[in-house]
Amino acid sequence: MDDISSKYLTQMIERDHIYSVLELAGHLPYAVRDVINEASRLGYSFDNIMQDPNKVMIDKK
């Protein structure tokens, strides 16, 4: 994921409080798995990570 998309991802999580990985991927030109990988690299944790990737939520902690 490029730097601009990574910053936008962080902004959507922190400011806009979007926690659904599927919804986040809808705002970015990346697949759900790419969003999961980038969010993980940024230090976010997840709920439902072992289930359907489309249902993964970023932990709000």
C-alpha cells in the first residue's frame, strides 16, 4: 500500500471511526487482505480475524 493510502487508512480509523475492513477497502483501491496487512503493519489488532475476511473488524482499543 502506498504512503498516501496508508495515511488515509489511519485517518478513516482514527477520525472517522470506520472499523470494518470491508468498508475501509471500499474507500481504497486495495483488496480486503491488503487492508488487513497494512492495518496490522500499523499496529492495529482485529476481531473475527479467523472468520470470513469480509467480516473482520479493527479492534477499537
